[in-house]
Amino acid sequence: MLETFTPATFRPCIGQVFSVAASPSRQLSLTLVSCTGAQRPFSLIFRGPLEHPLPQKTHPFSHPALGAFDLFIVPVGRDEAGFLYEAVFN
């Protein structure tokens, strides 16, 4: 499924919430902040809560329009609103 994703897939979702399975019993909400790149490679930046940082690894994501998929994210910083995570598509 990830092979079919392009920047055009995600740009309409900027500002929307994605659900992430942080553990079998905990779902977190990450907001898509940005999508950079016109083709592959491109990257996504998500913001998550300060209270529950996520480790660098592949996490199960879901979105009402995009469905369920696994995505490798890397913590790249934090701001006053939460932790920032990047996913890169090559």
C-alpha cells in the first residue's frame, strides 16, 4: 500500500488527525503538519502529544480516508504543542 502513496495522497490530509497504535492498548492522535516534495522522495511531519513520546520504529497508522497502514517514523524534535515525527518515502 505504501508504494501507492504520493504527496498528492497526503496534502489533502494536512491538519487532519491520524490514529497511531502506540501499544496494543493505547491509541494516540498525531496531526499531519506538512508534506514536502513533489514526487518521491517526499516526507511527512506529524505532531503528537508531549505526554506520550513515540520511539523511532514502524507504527500502525489509520486514517478515515486512507485506511490502515504501517509507517516508519523518526522523532525529529518538539515544540510547545508536542513532539514532531518525520516519515520519509523513497
